[in-house]
Amino acid sequence: MAIVLIVASGAAWESPVLSVLGSDPDVVVLKRCVDIDDLLAAATAGQADIAVLGLDSPALDVAAVEHLRRHGVRPVAIVPADVGADAARLRATRIGIRSLVPDTELARLPDVVSADDEELPTVPRVPAQPGAPVPPGPPVPGGRVIAVWGPAGAPGRTTVAAGIAAELARRQLRTILVDADPYGGTVAQQLGILDEVSGLLSAARLAASGVLAERFASVQRGIDARLSVVTGLPRADRWVELRQGLVEHLLEVARDHGQVVVDTGFSLEEDSGSGHGSRPGRNQMTLAAIEVADDLVVVGSADPVGLSRLARALVELRDNTDGRPVHVVVNRMRPTLGWSEQDIAGMVSGFTRLAGLHFLPDDRPAVDRAVVTGRTLLESGDSVLVRAVSTVVDALVPARTVPATAVRQRTRGRARRP
């Protein structure tokens, strides 16, 4: 016996479906729901087995399908005749629905409703379901995810992340810089991007609808022909709008388009996100970026307080990544501190497995010039800091011969588009 919930939202197929299911002795229609929210509430009661709904139902997304599955309700989608078979299957698999019935073939609906989920034809899931591990698609040759992390105290994570991204782009590599700081990122402000809509929040909405891969270009803002930015949260308190699995999915989609550099938050503390229902904890964005990343870059400042924080951070990161090797960048290195690079190398090597150790000079004029004009370090002119960042990129991605080209000049504050 199959217990069925129906949500048709006034579709023309509602009456035929009720007639077809009503004539089958092994099917009971428990409730006709007015919309998806009503359906989810009814599913929570645990009395239904099947939900028959329109594939084009408003608010039908991956979160809704996950809710149905968690409560033991299998969704069966009715596909309108004006939707092509390939488009319907793509849309359905992206949001997690395996069972489709065209509205021209409603006579076979009882068989589909009565079948076990495992008996139904399956199609490969498109990696777009937040909350589940996302298998990588075919990447662009050489495409990698580089996560830039560091302890509290403003050691220069954003400056380093933007510098690495700009250098990758200079090497003619398509590069996406993602601002995934849950405490309110500053990539947009630092690069002079006037963005009325957060790229991260836009990605969240598209991922929930299962269309992030096709519409990925819409969440980016172009810096130049090879570098674009997915801007971060406009306010720190809006992290609650991001669902579980978003960052993983976003980075896997971005990886398909080229090199990905992620500016993360500082905290690795596990938190439950209590008070926000099924929302992930605030620091899950950072933890997810670190988990997905092919390379980890840890940034610390060279002063005594910064090195102390860096040492503790490396231990914390080691515990969260099972001792995975990392690239450590010691920022704002200067001779007046009284110790050498060799001294710092001896200290750092005792706390982590090193994939590389790099030192960036305290080049305040170059940083100020870039920030004040809303440009990357590269665009603000040659400097010892730019050359030092280039050596970091050499270690992350093998250097390529790049034709000499003039750096594109832009007016500060101009809104950028992909």
C-alpha cells in the first residue's frame, strides 16, 4: 500500500492524477497539499510514502527534496509536456529526484508510485546537492583549489589570497577568487568592486535551485579577462543564509572553470549553529574550504604576537587535517624584528609538515598603493612584495612563460562585470 501526498498548485494534471491514483486499490491519497511548504509539513508527520508534485513547483529545490527523503517520502515529479526530456532529467537529478512521469503518460503513475526506489531507473546525480559530498566534474587541466587561511589578528589573508589570484591570472590561467570568510569578507572592498548583490549569496540561491553550474558566470564579477571574483557576505550576520554543503559545491563548480583561490575565515572551531535549525555552524564555511582544497596556504605575521598565533594555528590545523602538508607564508618580514628566516623556519617546522615556507617582505607602500586605488598588487606596479608573491605561486603552480603585456588600468570604484 502506497500512501501519497499530492501538490499540484492548480496544474492541469491534478484531476487526472487523482482519478488515476484513486482507481488503484494499492494507493491511498492522504492529502492534497496547497504548496511545497504544506507538503514538507505533511511529510514531517511520517505517515506518507510518496509525494507526487510538479517538477516546476515553486520552492522545489534540493533542500525540499532532502527534507522529504529524511522523512521517508519519495518524490515523484510530473513533467509538463512543454519541457524537453533532457532538460527535465537534468533539472530533476540536480535537485535529487529520480522518478519522472510526463503529464502525457499519467496512466503509468500507479506503477511508478508502487515501485521501490531501487527498482526505478536511475541516472547519475549531477553534483549540485548541498549537504552531500560533491564528486568533482572534469576539471580544467591544471585547475586547483587553493585555500588561504590564517589565525586571528589580521595576518594578511586577503592580501595574500588576492595577490596569488592576480599572479595566477598574469600567467594566463583562468582564475576565480572566492571570498568565503563567514565573518564578513573584504575582497570586494579591497579590489574596489561595487557589488550590490553578494556573489556568495547568489550562489547559495542558485545551488538551492540546482542551476549553479549553468549560471556560474552570474555570481562572478570580472577584474580582467582572466581574473574574476565571487564576492563575500555583505554583512557578517548573513552567514545564516548559507546552507550545508554550499561552499563545497561552489568550489567544485569553480574548479571546472580554472584555478580557484579561496579567502577563508580564521576560526576552525566546530559549532552547531544552534538556533538556526538545520543551518551549518558559522565556521563550516572555513572548514569546508580547507577540506576541498588541493593546497593549503597558512598566513602568519612575522612579529612576536603573530608568530605565537601562527604556531598555535598550525597545531590546530594539523589536528583538523590529519597532518596534511601546508604552505606557510610569513608575512611582513623585516630585519628590525631581530631574527632571520632560518630562525623562523626552525620554529615553524616543529609545528607542522611543510609543503613550503615563504617570506613576504613588509612592503607597506605597495600594499597601501593597491588598497587606496582598489587594485591588485600587480596592477599597482612592480615591487619586492609582488616578486615575493610570485615565488609563492611558483611553489603552488609551476611557472609558465607569459608574454609581456601591459597591466590593465581601471578607474577606481567602477562596477565590474564578468
